[in-house]
Amino acid sequence: MAGAFQYKPKFVDIRVRPPTPGEAAQTDDVYALKPGERACDHPGCRLAGSARAPKSRDMLNEHYWFCQPHAAEYNRNWNFFAGMSDGEIKQRQAQSAQGDRPTWDFKAGRFSREAAAAAQGFGQGKGYRDPFNLFGSGNGGAAGVRTPKPEGRRLGKLERNALADLDLDENADAPAIRARYIELVKRTHPDSNGGDRSAEHKLQRVIKAYQQLRKAKMA
């Protein structure tokens, strides 16, 4: 049976082509760069540069390319403010807080055209509203000079309601309050209106209102 069986391989020769001398040297070099990689910029380093670092504070858009160990070393030794005075450092920090961009004041200068126009309008009572007459432009006073106005008395809620019950406005003085009180009592009291009791509720409100105004020393 051994003489009758004969092995016939499918492939005549399946050996792999031996590498050329150049290919063998590249295979043995573990630091060889892959396609698309760049070498580390640190002198003598053969690793791939995967981390970038600015060259100086004046060339922030130009970078070195370092491997990770040399990038960490570069960052430890990096001092952005090296060679700058304290004043220059503060000025630089203020510029960085504004995004390193120039800024301008929204307020116009004292001698600008807008300031001159506003000053002229202010002197003539134009270009602004003065609802409380702070600058005297609404009562014939000189422009820019406040004319004092007589202060009205300050009334609380109880006093205003009491005056309303007597059908009086807030400017009513003591004689007017007493006169209206006497008039309403005569009109609503049963002894004075022929025994009509339909206005007794109004009478009670009038008496209570007058007592409240006397308590407030307004009557």
C-alpha cells in the first residue's frame, strides 16, 4: 500500500520571497517612521513627533513637533512671561482677558461731536425727558437749574379712603373736611332727614372717616 500511494502537493513551491537587504534593515529598525509621520524636532530623537508646541510667545502660530516625552519636558521648561517686567505681565494678562483684541469705550469723549450736540440740547431742554422736573424745564425755570416745587402731603391708605368716604379729594384742608362732615351727617342722620334710615350705613362710614382724619390731625 505504501508503494501505491503517492503524495502530490497542490503548489509546486510555496516559499516566501526573501526580503531585500534594505527591507530587512527597515524591519529591524523599531524607530522607523511610518508613512505620514514626522520626526521629533528634539535633536537626536528618532521618535515620531505627535505633539506640537509654540516656538515662542511672539510666534504662537509656529510650532515645534515633539514626541510625548520631549513635549512634556518642553512644557515644564516653558515660561510665557520670561524676560517681562511686572508691568508688562499685568498688561499682557489684561489683553488676554479681552481675547487679545482692541476694545473701545461706548461713551463718546468730552470733545466729540455727539457730546457737543447733547450739551447744546440739554441747555435748551431738548433731547431728554424730565417727568419730575428735576432740571426746571417744565415750569419756566432757567435751563439746568432746578426750581423747587411745593411738596404735597403724604397720605396713607387709611387717610385716602377716609377722604373718599367724605367725597373729597386728597387736597382737601381741615375746614373743607369739617364742612363736608357736617353736611353728610345732616343728610344721613335720621334725626335730621325726617326719620329716613336708609342712609345709616353711609352715616357710619362718614363718622368713621371723620374720626380717622381727626386722628391723623387733618381735621
